[in-house]
Amino acid sequence: KKLGKLTIKYNRKDLQRWLDLEEWINAQLQELYQCRAAAPEPQIDLEDLLEVPNEEQKLKLQEILHECSSPTEDFITELLSRLKGLRKVTNPQK
């Protein structure tokens, strides 16, 4: 049998929000870790954060950033507010 074509539609607005948030996170992490050239910056997986309940997101971020010598509370608060309304882009509309 011949397989049919499947067209997947992504919401460009959601993709742009996702990209903007990733760029913001990278800039913030560079700023937080600028004095520690030898230590690698932590990786924050947005999909993992979106999978845990809201109450656990802050704890997960604190765990990821535990080695940072700079204050991280403002970054965590801002990131959590930016996560609100963000949807996963791994399951596109068909």
C-alpha cells in the first residue's frame, strides 16, 4: 500500500515564544555564570519543566542552579512567570 502524506501545522506564534524564551534563558545563564569560566552553564529543559506541576517547577530550577554563586531568585521568578501560557511544541496540530 502507498502511504499518504501527513501535513503538520505548527503555530508560528507559539514557536516564536518558545525561541524567545530559550534565547532569554541563555542570556540570563551567561550573566549568572559569567564569573565562573571553568564551570559549564546548566541546561534547562523547558519541556521537562512544563511536565511537572507548577509547585514543583521552582524546586526543580533551584536544584538545577544550586551551584550558582550569583543570586538566582529573580531569574527563577521571571522564568516561572514567562512559562505561564507556554505550550509544548512537540505535539503539533494535524
